[in-house]
Amino acid sequence: MPTNVLSDHRCRTEKPGEKPRKLFDGGGLHLFITPKGAKVWRLAYRLHGKPQTATLGEYPLVTLAAAREKRDDLKRSLLAGVAPQRKATSQPTFQDASETYWNGRKDLSDSYRANALRGLELHLWPKLGHRKIGTITRDDLLEELKALDAKGKHVFVRKVRMWAGQVFEWGMEHKHCTSNPAASIAPRRAFGSAPVKNHPAIDLPEVHALVARLRMEKDLLSVLACWMLAYTWTRTQELRLMEWSEIDGDVWRIPKDKMKRRKDHMVPLPAQAMAILDKMKARSRGSKYVFPAEHRLDRPMSENTVLYLLDRAGYGGRMSGHGWRTVASTWANENGYDKDAIERQLAHTPNDKVRAAYNRAEFFPERRRMLQDFADWLDVDASTAKGGELPAHSAAA
């Protein structure tokens, strides 16, 4: 690679990006630019066959010419068999540690990494970013988190604590610090709690009016997704992430990493749900998602897709996609279905530890019949439907 390819003008005017960047000058010398705008000279070299990195100083305090001199001096020392003297401590700042850790998490999506770094940048870096990671105490961290909590960000403050905790865990693994101050902060005691908001759901006598309204719509993605929520009693998030690989005949096998309670869940699919899958398969265009985003086949549909549909249909604030679970549960309980079967279908875990240990397929025949009966009840003509009564050909056990 050619050497001395940078100019002082470029070093001075280069702007930071969303991710750390390197401007190479050749011979291993590069200017490392952080998203916050810090510019540091670094030299990549090998010692005993292993890659090493030396920090030569911050720009512009160390000029381009001075950085090149340091590069050449270090390389001459290496040729003479003299290894560069490493500093007694190479402990990074909390900001540097955060950037190194989160930018290295290639197993996560770009958006998630960006959210984590942005949260730390906005709420922890202003006071703690310049501090060596090993000097930050529990009280230091808690003070900043409490300031965020005081703004009413009761949910987000827990995420920031978690993101910071992972950075400290990384620091401990690399011997940059000896403890994780975030681990000793108990969120339930340290932070407030946001009021629980119930998902809106209409009453049973109103259901067939909604069904009639939905039948007026074309087979849009939002409409088919809304029907599928009704037929499967699943959460909106679970439906959004539904993949073709999870469909096994007329059973939807949801892996535990997609479930709220981190347990595998089996959903029997009534005939009406299978018909929707046929329609979605015909328009899948190779996407792994059953309900992909309209213009991005590599992403699932938006979390607000069904909500916007219901709002447009005149049910804004009265019904949500999640509300189908409430409707279905009320219907099933009023029609005498086994309460354990209902709870299993809703993927709820019983308080009784013995009952909670049941296999995920327990009550499956009962659940299959229950979902088919509910789907059939939804299909009953609105003019003949009475409250939550079963169709004439169905009967609860």
C-alpha cells in the first residue's frame, strides 16, 4: 500500500460518521475518527506474528508529519528487534469501551447497535464518557440513570442500564475493570414504573360489526394480518416475525426466542388461518416472513400495520391487534372451555409450578377445537350472531 497518502487538509476537515472510521496513510498508520469527532493516530503492526495497535496521539496535537515520524521510528525499532514500550495501563474510557463493544456486536442488527450507542451517548457519555471504565462506580452510574428516570423514562432507563452493563461485562473480560456497577443496581427498587396500559378491546356483542367492516376491505396485508391475529390468538409481535419455516402442516411452531415468556409455543391453525397462508404464500416473493413489509421483503411488517387498519375502520382507541386475545379469551371462558386450555393457547404460564411444567403440547386437541370453533363463530353472519354464543354445530366440552 502506498505511504503518505493523507493530507493535512483532509485530516482537518474530515467529518465523523455514524460509525468509527479509519483514514489510512499507509504503512499501518491511520487516523481513527470516532462518531463523537475525536481523531486519534494509530499504528497497526505485527509483533511475533500477532497484530498489535499503538496509539500515537490525538490530532491535531500530533500533526500528520509528527505521526509519520513516530510511525517510522517505531518501525525502525521493530527492525532492530526492539519492541515498543506499552503503557502501564491501556484502560479505555467508557466511551471508547462502549464504541468498541457495541460496534463489535455483529450478531445484532445495525439499528439495534445504533440505538444502544445513541442511548449511551445521550445519557451517560456527557458525564461518564471521558472517564476510564475502571474508575466508574455504582453511585456514578446510578446518578446518571436516576436523572433519566426523573424525566419519566421508566422503561428506557432500564435499557440504558442494560446496555451499559454489557459494556462493563466486556471490560471485565478484557481486564479493563474489576466490576460491573450496573449489575448491582436493581431496576425495580432504583427506578419508577410506567403505568400499565391495557390493550383496547371491544366487547363480544360488537365483534360481528367489526367482522362485517373488515369484510368490506380488500385482501390487503393489514387485513389478512388482522384476521390471522383473530384466528391464532397470538401477540402482534409474534405474528410480525412469523416465518414460513415455522409452519408445519396446520401447526405454527413459534420458537422460544420470539415468545414473551421465552418458551416454545405451538399454535393449531384453523381452516380459515390456512386459507390466509395460501394467499400470503402466493404473494411471498421469496421473503422468509409470512407478513413482510410492503417495500422491504427482508423485514417484517410494521408493528402499527394492524393498528392503522383498525383506526381507519373507525375503531381507533377501542380495538387493537392485541385486543383479539382479550376478545377470544372472553368468548372461550363464557362458552365453557377448559381454563387451562385457554391459558395455554394464550401462552400464559400458570402460577402453579407443577401445572406450569406441562408440555407445551398439553391440551392441544382441546385448543385445536377451540380455535376452530372461534373462527367459525367469527364467520357467522352478523345478522344471526347473538353475543358470544357458539355456532349451532359447535359445543364446548
